[in-house]
Amino acid sequence: MNILIGDPDRDFLMSFKRLFELSGHSIVPVFDGTQVIARLADSQFDIVILSSNIPRIVYKDIVKVLNEDNIPVVVISERKINSGMLMDHALANSYLSLPFLPYELTELVNEINTKIKSDEKIQYSDIEMNLSDFMLCGKIRVTNEEINVFKMLIEREEPDHKRAGPYINALNNKFRKLNKNIRIKYLMNQGYRLVTDNE
């Protein structure tokens, strides 16, 4: 993969440049938002890894450009993930909160790349998620983790309560936006389940 990494921390950049190159990927490291935009204009990238505190251009503006060009993006965030972040109109394919272990980022990039190359669709009632474009019913963007939570619920697997909370809240908000009568609800002795509004 050809990967662009934008982060003001040079040590971080060089560490992950070496790590990804060991796996055979081509890495272009840049230090600020204007460099990200310039590189996007003259090169093709399979995925972008972007710090939320990238200087000179607000990271959300860069994510918006990447969304328009259908370039997947992972945002490295200093903030804890919350459902508000997941409802933004400029939505990354995934958010990874600091601190994290190096393998978490490399595995996440590989997971997103696998989904994008997939023709799999996840269907429940009249709700459909396309893995290749990270879209809910072709209208609202979803993250990698929202896809994973939705898939687990369809397969009657129990998502991790601690980590899944923001993604469950975001999915419920997105279902409401689409006027769907499906919700994710916690049921006593059953855990999280997909239910209809009248249940």
C-alpha cells in the first residue's frame, strides 16, 4: 500500500514509517496540513493516517477532502472517542485514541484495506452497510468500528460494552436520521440486541 502519514511529531512519523516499510508498504511522512494537501494533489494514496492536531489546516477539513476523493483515512486522536465525533459530516474510516500499541495501527490499516477491497454487504431488515465504501444505506458514512459492532449484533455476538458504547450511540443516531425503526438496545440477561421501535 502507498500510505501518507501526517503528524507533527517527527519521532512518531519515523517510527511508523519504519514499521510500515517492514511490512512492504510505501510511506510518505509529512508534518503539517498544507503538506498533506500538496501530497494528495501530486500522488495517489491507498490510505491516509492523520493526526487530529496536525498544524496549519484543521484536520476535519482534510478529512472532508479525503471523503470527497474516496481516500480512506485513520485519524489519530488525543481525545477519547465519543459518539459526537462519529456523527461529524466529515467522518474518518476510523479513529484511534492515544496511547496505543504499534500493532493496533498496522492491524487497523490492514483491516480497513481489506474491507475496501471487499464486495460484502451487511443487511439487517431494511438497513444495509457496504463494506467497500463505509456507507449506511448509501447515505451516511460509518466507521470501521461501527461496521464491526453492527456485524457482531447481527451474528448475535456481544460487543465489548466499554469500547462499543460510542459506536452504539452513533449507530442509533444514524438509524434515526434515516427514519429506520431499528435500534440497538441493552436487554436484561441478553446484552445488546437489534430491536424494532415497538419492542
